[in-house]
Amino acid sequence: DQQVKQNSPSLSVQEGRISILNCDYTNSMFDYFLWYKKYPAEGPTFLISISSIKDKNEDGRFTVFLNKSAKHLSLHIVPSQPGDSAVYFCAASASRSGNTPLVFGKGTRLSVIA
Amino acid sequence: DTGVSQDPRHKITKRGQNVTFRCDPISEHNRLYWYRQTLGQGPEFLTYFQNEAQLEKSRLLSDRFSAERPKGSFSTLEIQRTEQGDSAMYLCASSFPKSGMNYEQYFGPGTRLTVT
């Protein structure tokens, strides 16, 4: 039973355009959501997060949107750059209940084409 | 801030052998997590510590796995009698929950285990 789902295994975007990565979750106890980026042979790198009390968080080229009623979040990268090519993981935790481990999706491989 | 470090980066072992991995978290972080990642999957939680106390273990953590954080600083993960199914990337992460409940976990580079 996958609690965090990233239904697109891969995505290709042209340099300069917007990349939109999607994530759905099923556990209504999740109240904190994170996006990580992973290059081959490296550990995941934290990108951006959002608390369930917000519906948007922005950091430079990265914006995360949260739709609690749909249990859906998305990561927007604009403009996309070739260095953004990596695997992106969505993760969630139920921190308010004291359950702190992260639950990850399977990831989406983003390729930004120059 | 030197980040989370893990040692070794790669380990090849024969089935039935014991292996031990080490994780050094970011120095002021009091929480330390172990995750396992296999091909095509996201990281899966194994266990975590707050200071030296092991607070939670996943059902993925069979009796052959044991983790310690004796002085609340570095941690070790030992796998006894390794099996081919243990082949995976073992990731360590650390965090320091701030005044609120929300926090980020920072990951090390991982230890890739291959059991032949």
C-alpha cells in the first residue's frame, strides 16, 4: 500500500520551460511535505518543503503547491535548466502525531533538454 | 558544516557474512535516521534515533539488522548473515527539529551494499 505516489516515472522538458512534477498521497495524517532531488551515486538533497497550514511555498525557481482536499502536491521549476536533470522524490511525514520518519514516493526522473 | 558522512561508500560481501556501516550526522543534529533504497524505489524507513535512544523500527528491519547510536553522535547499522535481498543503498539522514514540528532531514551519500 503506497501512501505517497508519483505516477510519472519520467518527464522531459526543454530548457527554459516550466517543469511540473506531481505527487499524490493517501494518508490524511500527513502534515509536512518535502521534495528531494537525487543525482546518481549521491544521497537525496533537500529542495523545498511545505506545511499543511500553507498551500504554496516558493524558493527561487522552485515552488511547491499543496491541495489538501485533493491530497495532491506539485513542484514547479521555472525556468528549467539542464542541471535540474535528476530524480525528484516527494516525501511526507505525520509530524504532528509524533511520527517523524519520511514516507517517499518512487520518484520522477526529470530530463531537461538544452 | 561538513554534512552527513557515511562509510564505506561501497561494500561487496558474500552471502552469509556480517557487514557494518557507519554514519556521522551533522554535529548539532539530535535525530538520526536509516533508510534503504532499492532500484526504482524511493528510500524506505528502517529506524531512527533521538540522541542515543532508538525510538522506532520499521517492520523492514528484520532480526538480522541492528542499529546503535551509543553516545548520541555517530551510528552503526549491522547486518548479520547477509542475504542477496539485502543488496541496496543504505542511506543515513539527520535532523534537528526546530521550535515548530516541521524539519528537514539531510541525507548522506549512502553506502551501496552488494551481496554476492
